[in-house]
Amino acid sequence: MNSQENITIFINGTKYQTQNGQSIMQAADHLGYSIPRLCYHPQLSVEGACRICIVEIEGMKEFQASCSYPIQDGMRIHTNTTELRQARRDILELILDNHPLDCHTCPKNGNCELQRLANILGIEERHFEGERKQYPIDDSSPAIIRNPNNCILCGRCVRVCSETQQIHAIGYAHRGFKTVVMPSYNQAFDKSVCINCGQCINICPTAAFTEKKQTDEVIRILNNKDNITIAQIAPSVRIAIGESFGIESGHNFQQELTAALKALGFDYVFDTQFGADMTIMEEAAELAERYFKGENLPLITSCCPSWVKTAEQFHPDLLPHLSSCRSPMAMLASLTKGYLAKKNHWDLTKVVNIAITPCTAKKFESSREELFLEKDIRCIDYALTTREISWIIKSSGIDLSRMKGQDFDNPMGISSGAASIVGTSGGVIEATLRTFCEKYLDSALPPLQYHESRTTKGIKEATIVINDKKINIAVANGLKSTHSLMDEIRRQKKHYDFVEIMACPGGCIGGGGQPYAASLNFFDQEKILQKRSQALYAIDSSINIHKSHENPAVQQLYKEFLGTPLSELANKLLHTQYSQKIPCGIIPKEVIYDINHSK
């Protein structure tokens, strides 16, 4: 029977017509029946591990996992019998009885799927006693904390890391009761191939993975009035933070968030989008230099720290292709300490840069010595996720939705519409090309007509033709297709001039530090990402300045301080270099390439 044909099934005695080729769970979801589940996620392969989603099928002696069992014509399914309800409760009680008793102090309290499911199934007490797992907590990473004691072995983290990100940083070890999810060889997380993207955090139903919080340190910094505290807000934060306050996705809280940060005690609140305009200016100049010389093409974006670490570990031979531009966050931080602090005669030891970001990997980026202003002077002192700043605002008794909006501080609070779209997949390349085409090809950027690559799934390609010049571009949304794209570049199967890589699905809007609302409503995840993206493009449309080189504050900075893009001073403050990283000391350096790339 054709998978597109409709068939008849019965759910709890009611007859339905539904499309063939689905699992029982998928069919039930479409027909309005929500079957409990834990290990299942619509963006991942089917694991069938938790067995919470069991259903009864007439004519079969045993319950079947609805996530993996296909529907058949005439099938009679029961989802809510007394026996099923008791079996699900028994399964969940066994999981809970090997789980910590710290719900009230757990980082995922109120956002935990295990907690929510226990309530749905009516579990009110523990019935089993016995040995419980006890593992040390791994907090070695600057970005992510791994707590195996909270793990329920659903496998979502393993699958998102291997399937969506294709990094394979974690996997199962040991057997039976001793089974645990860990990095290879039980390495500390900071020594593993983990790229700090935080997708394991977003997809984990419990708190086995959480970001390494810096909230207490930042609150102490704000309470010390001797400090000069500077916040910067990333584009994707302002359109997602409302979700933490129960507001629908896609609303722009730029002014309210600025006011809230001022109320918290920040001396200055700048816009990471100003840093994005600077990145675009420098990257457009870098693209022009390489394009006209025909050297080190394609230019590959480097504003995503998870992608940069991926390149350093798995594609070191292609590092010369990476843009030397620092990320927008890092550029803005460099300018506040390398330019504004000197202009205002501030004591650098008192200046504290705090980035508000959708990304857990920004915590890792802030610790990179390549981005220090001086030997002991970090450019970015702290990086807070959207979730962290939401908690600080709530714990301070501030109602974000009722704040009277304020504008960013100047001069680093003015940005173009191009800078706003860098937070979504395809935005960096479009924003850069707006400036590249106008400044270096004397023509406006024509509408981008993307098409999906036939040879590399998940890659969008386009060719821009201006006069006699062709610019071939590609955008990789997430890392799933990036490795194969890098192989195509390495083997010169296709010619690209400019390539954008974003590690997280959707770009920064889907970062590992965004509100948990997306994970709790994972059936609406694509819709949430779409609303966030639309909100960023709406900002672009609402701003009179649509190109970075038209930003008057950017123009003034070059005139007064930097000179021109790629000048000696611009290179010192706004650019950097990356080098090969060997993630596992026991793997010989000479074989790392062969392990990750089959020739």
C-alpha cells in the first residue's frame, strides 16, 4: 500500500481516516491524542528506550511502543486503558526511584519533562527502594555541566550530538544498571570533542546537562559600585526572552530588556548588533581582498564559536579559509575596552563586559586567550544565556513586560537592519553581501534566490551575478551537513566564494541558551524558530539603515579611531587567528585527520 494513501484505524473505539506510513504515536498526535513519551523527539531517530509510550493493540498479547510501531489498515488501538495507565506508572516509578530527590533545587525545576510526566500520570509517592546511581558531576567545561545522576538514559542527548550536530562527543558506556552517558574514555568535558553548542541542554528532558551558570558572579559584580559594568544584548535574545515570561515567541523586547538591565544596575547597555555591523564591515573587506586576489576561497564565516571549535578539531586543514574576524560579541567587547575605555580614561581593571547571548558556546569563546585584549585582560568577562538573564530579572523582582522601554547607550547602541538578521541562518551572508556588493562591486545586492544543494542535504546555495562578476555562496543550517560540505570544498568538487556555517539549527535563534519553552513544546519547535526568525527580519524592515556601512556610528568609529577596515589597528582589535586543536591526547596528531575524514 502506498504510504501516501489514507487508511482506517480505530483509537479508543473511534474510527479515523489517516495517512499510511506513520507510527502509532504520529497518527495519534495528528488525531488529537497525546500519548506520554520521554525518549521520543520528532527531530531525532526513534530510540524506543523508555517504553512510556506503550499502547494496547487488539489481537496482540503484549503492549507495543507507539513511537516505533507502524499503523496498519483496520488496526484497533487503545491508549488509555486501566492496565496501560498502571504499566506506564510502574515504568515511570522505576525511573523516578533511581533519580535524585532534589526537584525544588534542580536547575530544571518547572521545566522538567520528567516532573511534568509524573504529574500527568498521577505519581505522588515512591514505592521502590534500593541502590541508586552515584556519579561525580563534571563541571570542567567553561560552558556545560554534565550531571549523570539526573540522566534517565533516554538517549536524546546522544542522538542530537551524533545525528543533528554530527560531533559524537557523548555516548553510552557500560551495561545494565551501570549504564551511563559520557564522553569517550570518560574524559573531562573540557578535554572532549564537545563544541559547547548546548543542544544537549535544550533537548534533555531533565537536568543531566545544564549551562555553567555565572549568575551569582554577575550579581556580585553589579553590587560593587566601583565597577564600570557594560552589558551587550545579542539580536536573538531580544526576540526570545519573552518566552521565559510566558509571552508568545517572536516579540521584540529590546527596549524593555535595556530598561531591565539598567534597573539591575548596569552602567551602560550596548547593542551586540553594533558589533555585528563592525563584523560585517571587516568581513566584507576580507571577502573583497580574497575574491579579487583569488586566494583562500571560499571565505568561511567564523562568528559561531561552536563551528570554530569544530573546524579546529575536525577540519584543521581548512582553517586558512575561516574569516579572521572576531564574532560580533567579541568585537564589541574589544572596542569597549580597547577604544571606549581609553577615550573615557577608565581603569581597565574596573571595566566588566557582560554579554547577554542565546549561546552556551559564548562562555567558551569568552575564555579563549586569542580574544584577550592583553595578557590578563579579557575582552568578555562573563557571558550569560537568555535563560540566565531571565532568572536574574525575575529574582530581582522586575516584571519585564511592564518595564518602560529605554534606548541603548551610544555610541555603540546604533545598528543597521543588516546587523539584526545575523542571528538567523543565512543572515550573516546576506548582511555581509549587502556591504560587499555596494562598496566593492558598486551595485546593490540583488534578491538572493537560494536552492537546495542536490549533493549535500541541508545546504542552500545561490549564485549572485553583478556585471561580469559571479559570487557563489552556500549556507549550512546546523552542523549536520557541514562535514560533507567541507569535504566538497577540500576536494574542490564545487567552487564557492563565501560560505556561512551556523552550528545550531536555525542559527543563533536556536542556540543552546535560549528559553526552555522550545524544548517543552518540541512539536512547535519549528514554528518557534520561524517566529524568532521573522521577528529579526521585522527589525531589519523597521530600521531606516539597512546596510552596515551606512551606520553613522560605524562611520564615525572608522573616521575617529580605526581608519579603514583591515587597517593595522582594526586587525589588532577586531581580528584573530585559529589553530588546530587535538581534543583527545591519546589520539596521535598525525592520524586525527584520517579518523574524521575517509579519503
